Amino acid sequence: MMRIRGLRTAAFCAAATVLATAGCSGGSAKKTQLNLYNDKNAWTPYFNDVGALSKQQIGLGIKPVGYSDEPTYDAFIKASFRTKVKPDLFTWQTGSKLQDIVDLKQVADTSAIWQQAIKNGDLSQDVEKYFTIGGKQYCVPTNVAYWGMFYNKKIFGRYGLKPPATWNDLIKIADTLKQHGQKAFFTQSTPNLFTFTWFQQLLAGSDPTLYDRLSTGQAKYTDPGVVAVMTRWKSMMDAGYFSDPGDTSDPGDVFKNGKAAMVNYGTFFATSLTQRGMKPGSDYGFFVIPSVNPSLPKTPLIFETGPLCSLTKAADPEANKKFLNWWVTPAAQEKWSASRGDVSANPKVKVANPEFAPVSKDAGTGKYQLVQRYFEATPAPILTAALDGFSGFLANPGSYMKVLQTIQKAADGYWSEHKSGS
């Protein structure tokens, strides 16, 4: 399998070619339509839905330009910083990736938008910290998502199963499904974009403090607590709980076809299920995954949010600011949330998906310990090694120590040049 680093090199070249031949988005004319570049090509219909509403309400439409391949998209956006071909708006990621482009002074300050939105109750201070760098805010939330377990209600009903209250309950469910020849959990080694999913869940659910320390270089991938997570993961693989990791089918298809009864994913996965005609409540349900460690005071809940950004040197900064101000309002977010069947960053928005309403409500009351998704919490060079390593582990579970040593080598290299614990 080609490594992500190699993919990014090739992608950068491809992006450079595109930039050389593309038309320029600059100009002094006031815009009535904004190009919204994104790495969520499957969401094009939902961006169009919101764009029709924004055109109606504020006189600004959007034209989504979607990518399906993340390395190609990253390369395109970074190359645009050095050319006249610039997106009006673009999606990105929080964590070190946002820090990187803020350090390059490429991202517009949105502090005023955040201050007003928090005052209006349209954005939460709990979310604000993910967009804060050096005391200022950059971008606004494209989306928020909570990670938990989607379960096939028909399969659960067939065997008299119900959502688990404890980790042991979850394992009992997996054993019951195994006895009936049914794979419990979805997994996939290629593409490797989401190979971190179970590592993230097992580590956060065992020791959220260790999880946080690992993301800041204060702990090592070879530490006993991390090794214990890998051995647990291996034991689950050995028990036959997972679907074939070599199956490259879309997880939505695997879930709908019953090849796996459960999928550990973010709430955004509901969009894929909607596209496949699956309905919440009747075809699928969702539950927060219980802590592996029952002594934890709160159940860790993986949380992610993706930024919607404007460049510092945008073609029409005022149009971008006008759209971002509108984007966080209830009118925009109700349309956005309902269109995708997902949760919203705006606390005022009623969640249309009945399976997500409880977790969306409880997440805002302090019931759970919110934990940043591994993909954003982990510095990019370490993440690259980890995704490749976890992919190799899924193909060969016995290789877990070698995998951890390889990731730690990348971590040593990164933290030797960056202050850990920051």
C-alpha cells in the first residue's frame, strides 16, 4: 500500500497542474457567489441546499468544489496560498493542521464573529477552544460530530439485543453475534484514513489522561498503557469480532448489507446511511460506547469539529465575513443539520435525527468527558506514521509492538523539534 506521504507528494504535483490551468478567483468585483472548496465531495447536495437558502436570505450563494481524496485536497489548498487562484471559503481541520496555516498567516481572524455568536448563544465556548490559536479565533465550525456506535436494528432485533450499558455488555453482544455467524464490528485497513478509530476508542475509554499526554508528547507509544490497548485490540481481532479488514467496500454498504452489525463512527456517518435509504430509529440506532475502564468518573466521548475558513487575502473579504456570520445562525444551521441528518454546532438547533438527540443534549450538560478526535489531536507527521502503522496492524495483528515502535520513532523526531506538553 502506498504511504500517505507518497500520496501527498504526488497529490501536490497534481494540484500544481490544476492551479496552473485553473481560472483566477481574484478580482475587485463584489461577489454574489462564493466558491467553497472542501474535502467532502459527498456533501455537495447538502452544501447546495444551504447555498440556496443563503442566496435567498443574504444574497450570497455558494458553489461547492468537492474533493474525495484528502492528500490531493490538502495539496491544492496549500498551493493556492502561493498563487492568485484562491478559494473564497474552504474546509480544513482543527489541531496542528489549523495551527500550521495560521502560522503562515493565511487564515482570516474570525474573533469578532465568535464573540457575537457566543453572545447570541449561536456558538459554545466549549467549541471555541478548538478554533483558538494565540488568543484569537480562526474559521467557524463547518460541523461538529460525536463518535459512537451505529448499530443495525434489524440484526439486534433478530437476536434480542439492546444497546450496552457497560464494556462487558458490549463484548457479550459481540460474542452473541459471533455465535450466530455474524460479524459484530466494521473495520478496514485500506484506505487507511480511519484506521485510528478503534485505537482512539480503546485508549480514551481506558485512560483519557494517557490519551491526552500521548497527543502532547508527554507519553510514548511504547508505554505500558498504550501497549495494553494494542493487546486488547489484538484480542478482539483474534476473537473474530471484526469484519474482513481487507474489504475495501464503503462502510455504509457493509453496514446496510449486514456484513457488520455495528460501525464505530462519527455522527456524520448518518449522511451515508441516508444516501442508502436507511432511516434512524427503524433501520439503525446509535449509542455512546461505554468506557473500557468502569472506574472512570465520566464516559469519554470522542468529539470532532471541522473549520470553515476564509483566507486573509480573499478576493472579497466582506462577502466571506457576511457568509460566515450567517453560517452560524439558527436558520443556516437548522437547514445544514436537517439536510445531513446530523448534529449542529449551534446549541439552539433542534437535532432532527432522533438517534442523536440524547447525545447532543447530554454532551452539552457535562455528562460526558469530551475528548478531541485522534485525527486532530495528533500532530500531522505522527498521524501519518500512525495511520500507516494501524493499517499494517489490521493486516497483521501480531505486529503491534513493531507498529508502536515505528510510530514512536516518528513522534521522537517530531517532538525533538517541537516543545512537548504545549
